[in-house]
Amino acid sequence: MIPQTYIQELIARTNIEELIGSYTQLKRAGRTYKGLCPFHSERTPSFVVYPDNQSFYCFGCGAGGDAITFVKKINNLDYVESVKFLASRAGMKLPEEDDAQGRLRSRVNALNRDAARFYFERMNSEKGVQARKYWRGRGLSDATIRRFGLGYAPDSFRETFVHLKSKGYTEEELLASGIVKKSEKGNLYDVFRNRVMIPIFDVRGNVIAFGGRNLGDEKPKYINSPETLVYKKSHTIFALNLAKKSASKRYILCEGYLDVISLHQAGFDTAVAACGTALTAEQVRMLSDYAEEVVLCYDSDEAGQKATSRAMELFESSTVKVTVLTLPNEKDPDEFIKRRGAAAFEQLLEGAGNTLEYKMAKFREKYDLRQPDGQVNYLKDCIELLALAATPTEQDVYAGRLSKEFGVEKRNILAQLENVSRINGRRRQRQIQRDLLKEGAAASIRLPVGISGEQALGVAMAQQQLVAALLKQPELLAQVKGKVAPDDFLQPELKEAFALILQREQDELPFDLPTLSGELSEASMAQLSKILAQNYEMTFAQEDIQLYLDRIQAGQTTSKAAAEMQPDQLAEYFERIKKRKQTIELSEQE
């Protein structure tokens, strides 16, 4: 365990708004800071940082916690590594810690590096003839093969395993890497067999995973490493370790690894690809750290066009300029480069259109513009798009272009634009009002399956407020001890938190949010951050605590009494409650 005194000093030295502000732009809002959430895509800021209690919470996606939680989540690190990250940032000596997971992570990184070397050596051996033939058949030079560390996994169930075992790696480490698996009989075997291999690097240059394409008839055609201690595909961008070295800030986002490799060989050294089946908000954030412009260069098939549309949506909340490159008569960038060359691709890049151009081109494909109704529908779609996504300057420019093309007065197009913008504004305002109605503290409570009703909701609300009070004013715990137990809590996150608070008090240790983060789950940290956010301006009194305790105990008494009733007694009990409620409602109406 890292000493709590160390954690307290670390948090005291960490300015949480500066830390988070290095990942997303924050603006002061009174005593808090607000900005776009770095963990999900949004247009309206719902992410709030609370310097007073060193916490953050997103009212959009529910992410929350302290500075350590933020570093864990944003950088895909474990708790100890996050503490070390902040310690380095704060200029503190790293804590002495028996970090078993950290050691395993280091071993897996080393193992992956040795595996990549093994695959490269095997490709250049007699067994690698077909692999060399494959890579050269793809038009790759020896320099490109070396630069990307391309290799070959031999056609064997145990050769990679035996080699890595001889290097001193344990079976635990081999399994943790994802390079080997265990059969039903308990034997370890190689995952990648008779495949050309593409190592995947993180931004620091560590080999963290592999992609393998078959050379024979084995299915599936492609196999990728599973997620491991060092590899989270939603947090990884292929070739970013190379692209970040370029002087250019215009990145080319492709769909496949071989597209990226071909573009690099052709001189386009900022080509990258998202790992995983679809681009994620985290990958968009990573690109935004390096790029000023991202050119979407996906395949021209239906799947590629859907990926383009999704990517445009994800980039809407970023500050990065986005353009879309359309490949004429070619399926993907790799194919285009081979057929037409680098100069032709450069011309395409220079002519890449912005996202408005791309969407308007898609509208054209929907309608027959030779027909009046096709023209009307096309104009309607364009006006909706411009009203929603264009700046006033862009609206003026495109209104002029549409006016010339279709012989419609520019002022009429601008008038329609203004009308649609006004309608959209009213819709957004109504949605905001609906969202505000949903943001009440009670409305956000999620009870476990099988527990429901106003009584349970009231108890859960009281428990929530009780924990918030203890986190804000620890001295109030003396009033609570012995009157409520962890098992009384309906929400598992609060049960976990309250049990830890009692244990910390017994051990004479602090129990504010940062000092709890090392032992609480991510879900519990998010829940605690939420209730602290909801009670940010609240100061609790002893009378408040007694009210919460009474509400909890009253709910427990009712539940216990009901649990002990026979079925006929229970039916009469609920009937009495129903009649009492009806009587109260009638008296209120009078």
C-alpha cells in the first residue's frame, strides 16, 4: 500500500484544473470549471471540475472521480502507475511500492518486444520465404518492412511459446501477453500461426499487441491480439508513434494497417489508423493532441462510408479541422497508391473537401437533380445541414453557391436558413428543459434489480445524502456510527464506500475522495463524485444527519415489518397504504 500521507501530499501538490485542462479546454464558472468531456463526444459542455474538493464529474456520461481517477481513465493506467504519473508531474520522489501488476506490465512489454524480434527473424529465415514473398507482393520495400517491424509467425503450435519460454518468461506472463492461449487440456499453444505479423506500438514506442494475416486457408483471415494489461484497442492508434515525429500537423486517418504502411512508404508520414472496429472518442482525443487537421481517408465501400459518417460525428466536439478525401474508382488508399502513385494522392489531399462538402455530396446521390422535386428536397436537406452545422460565414457562402446552381434567390435561401435555425433553437431549448427535469438528485438514483417504489427511493436518497455529508464534513461520522451499517445501503457503490469510510475511521486514516480512490471501484468513484457535485454548495448540519438517519431507519422498519407478514396480512397492509394515500390526495384537492 502507498502511504496515505504520500497520497495526501500528492493531491495537495496537484492542481486538478491544470491537470484536466491539459486534456480538454476548461472555462471558469464561479468556483468551478466547465468544459467538453474528454471521455465522450458532446457539443454542449457537461463536464465540471471542482477544485475545492479536487474532483470532477460529467453530467453527460457519468464519469467522475479525483485526479488519480482521471489519470487512470484518460491514460489507461492502473492505480499505482497513475500515482507515479502524478508524482513525476509534481516533482515528487516516486513511492516505494510492491507493485505486482506494474511488474507484470513491464514484463509483458518486454515479452512483446522479444516476440516482435522473433517474428522478424523468422521472416528472414528459410521458413519465412512465403512471408517475404507476401510483403514484397504488397509492394513494400525492405526499409518499410524494417521500419514497421513486420514479421512472420511460424506454422507451429509451440515454436513461439518455446522460444519465449527459453528467454525466461513465465507461463503467467505468456498468457497475460495474449500471444499464447491455454487449451481445454491445460496445454499452452501459439495464437498466431503461419501468419504475417504487424506489431502495434503505443505512442512511447512499446510493442503492445499484434495483428496477423493468414498465409494459408486458416480462418479467420485476420487475428488481432486480445486486450491485455498493456493493450486497450479503444485507446490505441496504429502508427501514431511514427506520425507524431512528423513536422506536418495534417494527419491522414485510414481504415486499415496496410493502408497506413503504404502511405508512409509513399511519403505521407502522418497516416494512422484506429485500432478496433470503430473510431472511439478516446482515439479522437489522442489525435487532437497532435493534429490540427485530420483527413478522413476510409474505404469507398458502404462500411467505409458509414465509418466516415461516424468519425465526423466524433470530431464535431474537437477543435481539429476535419476534411474528407474521396477515392475515385479505387477501394482503399493502398490500392490507389499502387495504381496511380504518390503525386496523384497528393492532388487528392489538396482537394479534400470539408465535412459540409462531403455531406452535401451525399445528398446529391439521394435525388435526381434533373427533376424539380429532387432539387427541392436537395435544397431542403442542405438548408437543414447548414442551419445545424455551419458558421454564419459558411452559410452565406453556400447560400450563394446554391442560389447560382438552382436559380433561387439567395435572400430566400438565407430566410429559410434563419427560420430553420429558429425552429432548431426552440427544439434545443425544450430539450434542455426536459433534461433539467431529469437532473433532480432523486431522478438520477439507480436502484438494484428487485428493489423499487417510493419508499426505497426515499431511503436511497437519504443514504446518498448521508455519504455526501461524511465526505464533505468527516467530523459528522461520530453522529452516524452504530446507527447504520454498510449492509443497510441499497446501492452497491455506496455500500462499498460506506464500509471503507468506517474502516478508515477505525484505522485513524482520512477518508476524503482522493484517499479513497485506491481502494474503490471506478463505479463507486463515479457515484461519489456525482453526489459531491449535486451537493457542491451544501453545508450539512447535525439536524440534516438526523433527518437522513430517521428516513433510513423508517424505511428499514417498514420493510422488516412487511417481510414478516403472511400473504393475506401483506395484502391488507398494502390496501391500507393505498387508502391512506387516496385520503391524503382528496384532502389536498379540497
